[in-house]
Amino acid sequence: MRKALVVGIDYYEHSSDLYGCVNDAHNIKAVLERNGDGTKNFDVMLLTGTGPKQAVARRDLRQSIVDLFASENEIALLYFAGHGFVDQVGGYLITSDTEDGDDGVSLNEIIQIANDSKTQNRLVVLDSCHSGIAGNRNVNDAHVTLNSGVTILTASSQSQYAMEKNGSGLFTTLFVDALNGGAANLMGFITPGAVYAHIDQSLGAWDQRPLFKTNVTSFNSLREVAAPIDLGILKKICQYFPNPSEDHQLDPDYEPDSPSPDPVKTEMLADLQEMVKVNLVRPIGEKHMYFAAMKSKSCGLTLLGEHYWKLVANDVI
């Protein structure tokens, strides 16, 4: 089972209101609930604080976090968007009824709950100020204590405020973009590591950097989308390149518009062109496969192509 607790709080009784967290939470819920093909993905519980009649109390948030990590599941994901607070003891998630920052939900306690959980993979995603302290014992201790299977992804460091853009958290906007396919590999799988890489690579040198902390031996996919290349074509990579370091010789018979096209070779060229689209293969000495074929040149594997060649050769995919 795959469970997610998604929390967005705009309304605060004792501090300034926010204006994009509830919307961000709805966007996260929508992208997590279903895979790209519409099949069920996460079973999502949504908590939103929109006003006095729909507030998120500390007691309710804490209990929901306990329930999230209580049972043995494949994966449990906590997402929080709202105010954060940090002091010399640690960090806190601020709920609608919080009066002082340190009466929020302790990040130390949240990580301890995740550490103690029997769920295989636990992911904590925080779009809140000072959230980068999650996993550290206190502000003066840079050592991270995570049990096996725990991953933390935060919008900001312990000293930073989470950035917004166009009324939404910049971090969450990129997180949703990653889950919508921006971080997918060639099988259409989206892992936490790929999500972080996508967010990090989408930011400039002057932008706020997300933090990623993990203790896992392998990542589970958070979501699946349509693969950018047909798996049947991908698996032919070892057939077309028996040795990854050797090029594949082409000739005019590969090209359907040539005077004497060979049906077998034209089918091979179509597959090779699909591999070119996803940067597995490149023409040698020409910019396009058409000219490489018509001029009897060759094509070869890229570094990414060599990586996927090994995966196919070792029957990993």
C-alpha cells in the first residue's frame, strides 16, 4: 500500500496568513493520486487550513503523522506546506493554532516517528521556512540521523525562508513538474532522487537550493508516466549494438527514400531514430541520421546509451 499525508495551511490564528499553501497541497494530492495512465497510485489524506472553520490543529496534524507511519506499507509520504520555525533545540511545523513557534509539531519527533516506522520507504517533503533542519538534532549539529529507508526533501536550509513564485511555493511547483514527468527515466519511473535532481537543475546559481537527505539502498518510484521510448525498442539496443563501444554501420538502404530501401534496415533505422530522440544514440559525423545513412556513415551509443545498454544486457530492464 502507498499512503500520503498532504498538508497545506494558509490560515493562522496567531501569525500571518499564507496564500498559496492550500493550493499547493491540492496540486500535490492531484498528481500523487494517479499515475500517468490513470491507475491508482497513492491513497492520499488531505489536511488544509483555509480559515477559522477549517483549521489544522497541532493535535490533529501530529496524530495524522503517527497514523501515516504506523502500519507496514510499501511507501509513506508526508508533504507539508505552511509556516516553519526554528530555535536552538530544533525545527517545527506551525499549525493553525500555534501561538509560539516551539509549540508546533517538532521535526525531531516527526523524523523519529519515521525512523521507527516499519514502512519500507518513508519520504518527508517540506515546503516551509527553515525546513532544512529536519533530520539534524539541533541547529548546531550538522549530523543527520536517518534510519534505513528514510528520505527528506526540503525547500530550504535551516536558515532560509521558503521562496514563492506566482502565488505558489517555487519548490512545490518544481516538485509537481517533476512528478508530472519532468523527472521520469526512460521507463517512465520517477524516484525521489530524480525529483531532487530535477528541482536542483531547474534553479539558477542565485536561487534558493533544496536539501536532500537520504539513507536508502534503492529508491521506489513515486509515480509512473508514459515512457518516452517504447520498451520493446529500448530492449533492442543490445541487438543493434552487440558491443557498446562499437558503432553501427549505416548505408543508403536504411533510408526509406533511397533508391533501394531494405525493409529490415528501414525498420532498424526507425528504431535507432527513436533512440536518438532520447539521447541513447547519435549519428557519427553528421547532424541527422538521414544523412548518416545516405552517406554510409555510422551511429554510436552516447554515454546514456551505454548505461542503458548495460541495464538491458544485465536483464535489469
